[in-house]
Amino acid sequence: MADEIQAMEAALEALPGRDGPDRAAALNELAKAQWRAALQEHESSLLQEAISTIQLAVSMSEEIPDKQAGYLNNLGIFLGDFASMEKSAAALEQSVDALERGKRCAPDHLRCTLLLNLANTLRTQYEFRSRRDINGLNRAISTYREGLDANPTPSNKPKLLNGLGASLLDRFTARHSLEDLQDACDAAREAVEESDEGHPFRAVFLDTYAYVLSGLFDYEPSMDILNTSISWGQEAIDIAEEQRSPKLPLFVANLASSLIRRHRINASQSDLGDAIEMLESTLATIVSSDPAWHLCSLTYSLALQYRFESSGARGDIETCVANLRELKEHFTEQEPRWPLIHSAFASALIRRCDVDAVVGDLDTAVRTLKDAADHLSEENPFASTVYGDLSVALLARFELRGSMADLYLSQSTAQKSLELLPATSIDYTIALTTCADALLRSYEEKDDDALLNAAIDLYEDAVTRDCVWTRLRPGRLTALGFALQLRYGRHKQDADWRRCSDVCKEAVDLSADSPTLYLPLGQQGGAFLEKARADADVSQRAIQLRQAISSLEQSLGLMPAHHSNRALWLNNLGLACEMLYKDSGDQKAYTTALARYTEAAELPTAAPLQRVTAAYRALVLVGRSDIQESSKLALLAIRLMPTLSPRLLKRQEQKSMISMFSGLGSYGAALLLEAGHDVVDAVNALETSRGIMNSLLIDIRTDLTVLEEQHESLAARFADLCFKLESKSDRPSQLAHRGDSLDMSSESRIAAAKAFDDVVAEIRELDGFHDFLQPPTAAEYQALAVSSHIVFLNVASFRSDALVVSSERIWNISLQKLNLEDAVKRANALTEAIRNDDATTRMATNDQIRQLLSWLWASVVNPIQNELRRDSGETKLRVCWISTGVMTNFPIHAAADEASGDNAMDTIISCYGTTMKAIRFSQQKLAQISGRGGQALVVSMKETPGEKSLPFAEEEAESLLSLLRPLMPGSMLSYPPSQSGTAAPTKPSVLTELDTAAIVLLSCHGVADYDEPSLSRLLLSDWQSEPLTVADITAQRLPCARTAYLSACHAAVGRAADLLDEGIHMAAAFQLAGFPQVVGTLWQVNDRRAMQVSRRVWEVLIGEDGRLRYELLGEALNAAVRELRESTKMSEDEDIDMEFDDEPFLWAPFVYMGL
């Protein structure tokens, strides 16, 4: 090639003159030689020389348009090749310009060639522009048609038709016009018909026609079309092999795609095997720089995934994931197949997770698909696929983790995927099923019949449509069966059961030879179980249960050991066996039920909810018949409880999961005591299963002083992750968020949570930090009880205990007179009395509370104080009460014997805590703020929009401010604003002032939310639009905080029955925000009485020496409340000198949280 170029250069030098037609012709020949050499050597610099050479020829031919047209044609070709070689959009634009100029001056015999090359270049330019320039594609189509109208030669006509067909297919992909698709098919077919077997480009024409037919099949799903596509594709490969065509790898990838498609429809293993074989052979012969390498590698990866789905061969899915991960890194957003690569990679991870249940795969899949969706327009041909796969990934992650944001987004993305597809698309029924899956799962969470009915309608539509996806029919029938099972369970309609039974049987029959037979078998078992639960006839129920057991055992025998559905099937099998045992006494059924429940609970890859459910069912099944076995199960269930509330879930979602197993910790602790376990084990059980959400917050607010001194960089990493996790906590305004945007906040929270766990593990490896963020030990429990006994009050159905922690030992006191049923009745009675109290019912309310206090004295406080006095020898006790379950809202501190007058207020300085971990956190905070400054913040709401006046609120606030003014700076927020010019208290202003407050008094209305305790609130001047909620306070980290006095109703009580053990109320929120000492109330308080208590407390705390004695807060509140109690016995009329019954409604609600 070099010799040829040198010879031509010599001939050029020998020509006379510096221009003229002969020199132009010689330059053209030299340029073509340089061009051929450049393509052969893949050398762009030589191609640049060819371009420069031919440009000289063009410039010398201005007067000879016939010749110039030919030179311009060559220039356009050279520039186009240079653009492809160097990925140069500018060179491609120059190519178009050159060919346009050539077209304008071309003679008739050359015009068609120029039109062909121009159209090809315009189509290449469309691809260069990421298939977004539809106008450029329209120009290409018009130019191909112009060429066909220009009387093309027999050689050029099929080329023009082929280009037109491919371009029309591109436009169909962009615009979804079926007319374009049909026209593309006609043009491609005519190109094949117009070319004889000796045409040098016949293989290209055959491949294009095959490719267009595969596209047509997506919208006219006839197997004849697909089979024809495969036949033409094979012929294209045969010719290309003979020609040793460089396009052979591309043809192989196209044919393999069609073979894979046919396999997916009819499960033909030979098609899949042929596709894999030809792709492996091709990939072994080409390098990664080959234009077809990426497409071959992608197609090969998809083939491996489908083989994995058929055979379960682990190596296939691992290779598939690895290949796609590499491809994803190589492709840029501008590449047309960029979204397809992302979708394929995510889909492979989802398939792998089906077997391994590794939620990290789902996190990566969701993140990948969200990224793809964020960069896609809805017109993109892969948009529906991306949104559909994202819905599947989100739904799978929801099953493992329980984030409602995932469920909401799964539903919206499934709907979007469906909307983006025409009903004629072959993938339409896939989108229908995906949408139905999300609706069905939403129904299970929301209990909305409309969602269930909509899901069933979509499933029915998917299974009744005339569709070629016969391989997918069993899965759709299985899903439909489950939906019908749920509706039958809800409404007991025989028609639903008959349809459910029929579709489940058909799914099993169709899957007889499938490696995933376990899925329809498992669903059939679940359906029989549902029928048994609805059947009142014991003999008929036994038949249904045995059928359920048979199907479920077969399913579990075939199912992979770590499949994501395994725990669900195990739970169902356990329940079926349990029901059979209870009906018949079959001991084998009992043994099987217990074994299957235990297996599900111990399955490490199962969803936490399934594991805890299984452990709980096993615990209930065994009950007290085998205390030792029950205690083991209790330990297992309690150990699993925190997994329901991983830190990567938002706080609202954590509450939803934890509330399902309310009381499990108390029951488990009682079982451990009954089984003879050490009392510390029972305390640990309560600590592990209660206050779980607050525990996670405490972890990320831990003191890092020692860590910073010894390992500064690690402490900085930990602190950064704590900040990220807190900044992503949900605020009240977000609680109703539907989660239907594609922002990455949930993904970044998940990443931060994983990194947090990794850093904690790294810190625990350091000398001296092995117990970093570990729960308190027995020794730490006792260290916390130096100044006060700490007493857990635990009530279960079969025993009640006080678990006592002192500085010397940990032991329990059996409370023989306390039982769960009685406690529940009294708690409900108290709640009703408080809820309905007004002036007309006040006497009855006081009577109700007196009876409660007498009961508390006899069954709880008196036996405990007697034991504590014997143990310590003290007459005046200090006790920190940690109440569990139903006991949490009782005024333990106010217990009193109505007959004798003996009472807790006179003998015990009481305080309250939620958990030992929370107490430790507060005590550590005390040590941190010792000697720190800060100011006082007093807030008074004398008037509240829409609420009753609090005439003494301002006096209470001003009184405290005057007492504190000599000791520290202070500020007051009041409404209405006072004459001194104080600002109105709003949510933003209070939160701002809290940041520098050491002492805070809030004298205002408070409201307890019975359904959503995080929304319990303090009513400030802007409360109707911006209430200050528990969630708002919990989100704060207040460095100067010391003492908070909440002179507001319901400030220290949570009313949500299923979340009592979580300690979600305003007083606990202030403790989490940083206040070690908090005074609050259990119910609504009288404004004037609250002012009297507050004033007396602060007078005690501020001694004559002018020093604030924070450590006396418990004593101060006790003294103030006792004074109030006595004052309620006296008439407010000074002329009446007689004693009345006290009014516990007025004095009993005041409580102190802290040691």
C-alpha cells in the first residue's frame, strides 16, 4: 500500500503545472490510495492526509462540475470514515456539507450515488447525536426516497431500500408509529428481493430485513414473523462467513437476540444453546474495540441470565453480572444502548437476589435504574423497560426491608411503564403484570378493596390476552391465584375460590417440567391454607390442610435454600401444620409446625418481618407447655426485633414494622424468668425489644471525645455519617410524602447506613473500643443505679415482675397482685376518663383515678417499696420507673392507698425512664455539659388560636425568667406579644432559640396524637400551619440543653397502643434532643395549678446562695406536687374550714424524666 502511494505521489510530481483537471484527477487517485491505506491500518492521521488531498482536487475542479461532484462524493466518504474513527461530530457535519454540494452539481449518472451516501451519512449523524435529532433522521429518510426516485442502478436500489428500511425502523423506535414499522418492513423486504445472490451487500440486506422483522414481531406477535426473521438472519450469517465480512459479529448478535426471544417464548433450550454457542465463538475471535463487541457481550450476558433462570446454574448468573457490570462502566450516556445496559444489569442483580436474598443487590439495582430513568426521555425506546424493571426492584426491596417509599414508587413506576407501551406491544402483558404486582402489594398494606380489584383485573387481562408469552403464563396464573386467594379470604365468595383453585392448578400443570415449579406449588399451598381457614367444617378443613401441607412441602423441597420466598412458604407450612394439630391433636403436625417456624426464623437471608413472624408463631405455639423451649424461642424472637427497624429505614417506616409485635419483649422477659434464667437476661430482653427507634438515634448522637483524641480521622468519618443519617431523617412534613419522585435520597440514606455499620465495626476492632455502641452491660446497669434504684415494671399474661437494678445487684420482685387483663382494663378506663373529662365529669374522673392509684399501690408500689427498704435499709427511696407496655401511661409515682392514706409521694422520690440505654445517654450528656453556659428560654401562650386561654401562662413564664435572670441570660417568647416587645413563639423561632438554651420552659397547650405519636404537638402561635411536633424536637441536637420544663398537657405520654414501648412522646423527644432532665405531664393540666407547681419547683432549685441545684429536680417536683395535692383538699373559700378528698386529676399528672 505504501508503494502504491509513493508511485502516485511521484506521478503527481511529474505532471506539469500546479493545477488543472489532470492534476485534480491524480490527486483524487492518490487520495483514494491514502484512504484505503488508512482504513486498512486504522490510522486517522493517514485518513486526514487523504482528506487534505481530495480537498485540493475539489478546489481545482470548480469549472468542471461533473468531476467535482465525484470528488465531493469521495470527500464526504472520507470525512464520514474519519468521523467514525475519531468520534468527531464536526467531521460528520463537514461530510454532510460535502455530499450536499456534490448532489447539487452531480450529473444524472452520479446523482443517485451521492444521494445514497448523503442519506447514509445523515443516518450516521442521527446515531452520533444519540438518536435525538429526529429532524436529521427525517432528512435521511427523505434523501433515501429521493434516491429511489432518481432511477437508481440495480446495484444502488437495494442499498437505498435497505437504508430506508433501517431508518424507518429508527423513526418507529423514536415515534412509535406503526406505519413507519410497516413501511420499514416493506422497504427491507424489497431490498432483499431486488438483490440477487451475488450482490456484495446481500448479507447486509438480509440482516436488516431479519432485524426489522424482529421489531415487527414486538407489535405483531406472530411466530411466523419471528421464525422468518431467524431464517433470514441465519442466511445473512452464512453469506457473511463466506465473504469473511467484518459485519459478521453484528449479524451474530442480531440472530442470537431473535433466538433468545424465541427461547423466552417457548422455552426452547436448543435456541438458547445455539445463541450462547455462536456468541461464545464470536466473542473469542473479536477484540473489545470491535464495533460489535459490546452488543455481542450484552446479548451473551442476557443469554446467560435466561439459562440461569432455566437451569439455576450459579456460574451463569455470576458471569452475567460481572459482564454487565463491566459493560455499564464502558458505556456513556450518549450511547443508544446505555439505558438497556443499565436495565439488564439491574435485572441480573434482581434475579441473583431471588436466590440469595442479598438486599445489597437490590440496592444496586434500584440505584442503577433510578440513574437510568433520570437520564431518559419518555420517548426513549427503552424507557418502559427501565421503569418496569425499577418497579420490580423496588417491590422486591420493599419485601425485604419494608420501606413504604419503595412501595409507593414501585406502583407509580409500574404505571408509567404501562402507559409508555401501546397495547399492541408484545411486552404490554409484562407491563400489565408488573403494575398488578405493585397494586396487589399496596392492597396488602392499605387494606383497600379498590387496589385488590384493580390488581385482579390487570392479572385477568394479562392471562386472557392472545399472547405469545406462553412461558410466562404459569407465573401470571400464580400471581392471579394469590390475588384471588386474598379476595376470597376477605369476602368468602365461592366464585373467587373456584377461580383461584382453577388458576393455581393450571399454573402447576403448566410448570410440571419447569425448574421453578416450586413457585406455583407454593402458591397452591397458600390457597388451600386460606380455604382451610375459612372452612368451619373440621373434616373439610382437614382435607384442605393436608392438601396445603402436601403442596408446600413439595415446593420447599424444590426451592433453593436461600430463595426470597422460602421463609413465606415455611411460615405457611408451619401455620397449616399448627391448624391441623389444633384440630386433630396430631403430634407429628405439631413437630413439623415448630420445626418449620424455627427454620424460617433462623433463615439469615429472609426478610426480617418473615423471620420475626415465624419466631413469634413458634413462641405462641409452644406457649408454656415447654418453658425451656419457649425461652429459647423468646430469645430468638427478641434478638430479631431490632432487625425490623434498620437505620436505613425512615423513622416512620420503623414505627410501622415495630408496632406489629407490640408486647413481645414483655412476654419474652416473663418467659425467661419462668424458665429460671438470670434476671439480667430478662432485663436485656426488654432493652433489646423496646425503644428500638430511639436507640438508633442515640447511636448517632454518642459522645466521641475519647475516639477523637485517639483516632481523629475515624471519629471524623463516623461523625460525618451520623450527620448524613440525621439529615435524611423524615420530618413531619414528609410523613405523608408519596415517594413518587425519582430522587436518590433513599439510596444515599441506604449507602450512609451501610457505611455507618462498617465504620462501627472498624471502631470495635480498636483497643479500648470493643464495646463501642454496644448495649449496656450488667455492670453498666448497676453503675447507672448508684443514686437511684431502677425498676422495670413488666406485665405478661402469666406473671408480673419488678426487675430491680441497684448498685449492688440485679433481681426481681414477683408482683402477685398485678395481672395483664386487669392492667389493660384500667389503662383503657383511664384513657377514656381523660379523653372525656370536663367540668361535668370531673368528680367521676377523680374517682376513677383514685381507684387506679389504690390499685397501683396494692399491686405494684407497696410490695416493691417494702422489698427495697428491706434491701437498702432506707426509709426515703429514690426510684426510677421504667414501665413496659400497658404500664407506661400509669402515674406510678402517685400510687396511694385510699383507705390508709399510705402513698408513694411521701416515701419515694420518683422519676421515669424509657430504657437503660436512654438513661445512660442522658447521664453521658450531663457529664458533657457540666460547667457549660447557655441561656434560659421561656415560652408562654396566654392565648392560642382556636383554643382556650391560659391566663396564668404568662405569669408562670415571667416568674421563672425573673428567678433566673441573676444566674443566666434569658429570652421570652409570648403570645400575645407582651408590652416589653417580646416576639410571638412560632415553630421556627422556638427551634432557633432552643439551640442555645440550657433551661427551657414551655407553657402552652399540648395535644397527644392517638394514632401517630410522632405528630403529638405543642401549640404555638402558628400551630395551625406549623405545629411543633415530637418529630421536630427529636430531630434536634441541642448542645447546651440541661433542663426542659414542659408545662403543657400530655407532654410525657404516648397514646398509640402498639408503640407504647417505643417512648414516643414530647418529654422523651426533648431527652433525645439533649435535655437530660425533663418535666412533663401525663394528661391535661389546670393552668393555674401548673403555674403553682412550676413556681415552687424553681424556688427549690434556686437556693438562697443563688446557685442552680439541678440535682434536686426530682425532690423539687415531689415537694411541689405534694403541696398541690394537699391544697386540693382545702376549699378555695377561706370561710370554709374543712378537708375534702384530694383531686388527683389536678396533681397526679406531673412527672420527672431523668435521674
